[in-house]
Amino acid sequence: MNKFKERIYYIFSDGVMVALALLIIPVILAQTLLELSPAQQILVSVIDWGIWIAFFLEFFLKLTAEEKKLKWLRDNWFDSLVSIIIIISPILENAETIFSVVPGLRLLRLGRIARLSRLLRFLRLFVLGGKIKHTWKRINLKIYVVFFFVLGIGFAASFIATGFEYSSTDTTWISLFVSVFGVFYSVLISFFVVHIWGKFNDIGGEIGKQVNSLRNVYILTRQLPHAAELSKFPSMLVEYVNCVIDTLWTKKTAHQSINDKFMRLVNFFDDIRVSSKTDEIVINNIFEELRISSGSQTNLINLSQDKTPKILWILLLLLSIVLVGSFIFLGFQNQLLATTLITLVSVVTGLVVTLIFDIDTPFQAGFWNISSQPYLDLKEFVEK
């Protein structure tokens, strides 16, 4: 039963359900703002019911996997309420269509408003309860928003792509613009990826270098004979590691606290008296490792504070929207072809922008992120 429960929570993770909640936005916009043809209505309905099935399965399977179902419903009352509203909203809409001829039942048209309740899935990040109260921090919501923003624009715009007719001259110029702009966009994206990916790799390298140096310092201290004097060092090292994790990953402390904790490690060895040539060599090696660690720490702090200017993000999003929007004017005649191609371009563009957003925040949760595991391994090594 536990494996079944883990499997269910893995498949219907919070990231997946948030993504589906964001996906419903372009569907609702298309249904509300656009005059859809029969073919378009079928396409939107398929996506709509696919999302509905996902939410239904999530609620039903998670409830089934719980031994104390009533307790689970009470602990997740808001989440459960949203799921129930999402599940019954299509039924209300169908009931509205069937009974709309009866004046007394026209209030069932309020079921259309109930569809907007699907957007409440955004709030699931904040109401999941005590056991997973930090789950939302492990989901970098920004990357989901960026991806589905680009995808939503492309998907919704594809429904008006078949409404344009051009002369052969106009079609030629539009095709030329799309081609030239696509090349320019590719060059810009390459610059972004190279710059941000380089910073991402540098951070990982500096973390590895510092962890190795601190591990060597700890090993070298074991070779010194002053056991009583050195007994406090492991706890100081663990305290420093915790400070690094709290500063870079959880943002609980300021960067200056890392420097303060590190200087305590350095000053600790100033008070160690050496009685032999061997001890002096060991102390010198310790200071050399601390010097390497200090350099890595400085580089790590600088890299963590280096953020891409917001104006460049605005430019990137604007160019992405222009690229996706330019495909609307290519003069599609077939709706399925227009939706498929424009949505495909939107997915690829959205994924590229999402990748850049994701790796630009290496210490936050996401598909690409720097793990604190090296520091946790060092902490475990010291505490043994």
C-alpha cells in the first residue's frame, strides 16, 4: 500500500498538477473570448476533458491510497474542495445546456463560472497542510508560469490563424520576416544559454572545490596531537556548513554570516600551538586548504549574487511572443494544422525560455538546480 501511495503522489505530484492548472488558462480564454468553429470546439473539449480526467484521478486515487480517508479530507479540506468543484463543473455545464430551456433552471449557467475554480489550483501550493507545508518552496513556480504563458499565447492565437488571407507578395514578406527573425532569435538564445550555463557550471565547480578543501582540513586536524584543543572544531565546521546551506538555498541568513563563520574557522587555528616540525607542516597544509576554500567561497557568493538584468528577461519574453505570434500570419487554411504547428513552436519556445529561467536560479527548486548534497555529505562525514 505504501508503494502504491508513493507511486500515486509521484505521478500526480504538485508540479504536475500546478502545470495542469496553468494549462487550463488558455483553454478558458479560448472558450470565453473566441468564436470557435465545430472543429476548434472539439479540440478544446478534448484538452479540457483530459485535464478533468487528470484531476479526477488525482483526487480519487489519493483518497483511495489513504487509510484514514476522513482525516485526509479534513487535513486537506481546501485542496479537496477545489478538486470536487473541478470534477463537478463539467457536469454543471452539461446540465445547463440540457435544462436551459427551463426558466427556473437557468441559474445552472453559473456552472460556467465554476470552471474558473480550476484556477484555484494555484493556491494548492499554500494549503497542502503541515506535512508538506514547504512543498511549494520546492516548486519554482516562475518556470511553470513562463512556459504556460508562452504556450497559452500560441495555443489561443492558433484559433485565429486561419482567419487571414494574403496576396502572394504579402505571404513572401511574412515568410521572410519569420525566417530572419527566427535566426536572430536563435543567436540571442544561444548567447543566453552560454552565459547562464557557464555560471551554472562554475557554481557547481566552486562548491565541489570548497567541500573538498574543508574535508581535507578536517582530515588534517585528525593528525594533530592536540585532541582537547581540537574537540570544538567539528562542531564549528558543521555550523559553517549549516550557515552556507541556510544562506544560499533557504535564504534564511545574509551572505556576511558565511564570512563571519569562516573567519571563526581560520582564527581557531591561530591559537593552536605546534610542538614539532610535523605539526607545523600539518598546520601549514590546513591554512593552504583554508585559503583554497576562501577563494571558492568568495567566487560562490559572487556567482550567487550575479543575476541576469530584468530588462533582458523582458526582451527575451517579448521576442519569444513575437516569434510565436508571427506564425499566426502565415495564412493557414487548415485549423488542425495551424493549431498543431503553432502549439509545437510555442512548446519549443516555452521550453527554451523555461530552461534559461530555471538555470538562472540555480539554488531554487526546478528541473535544473544546484544541490546542497555535497555540503550535507560533508556534514555527515564530520559528524560520524
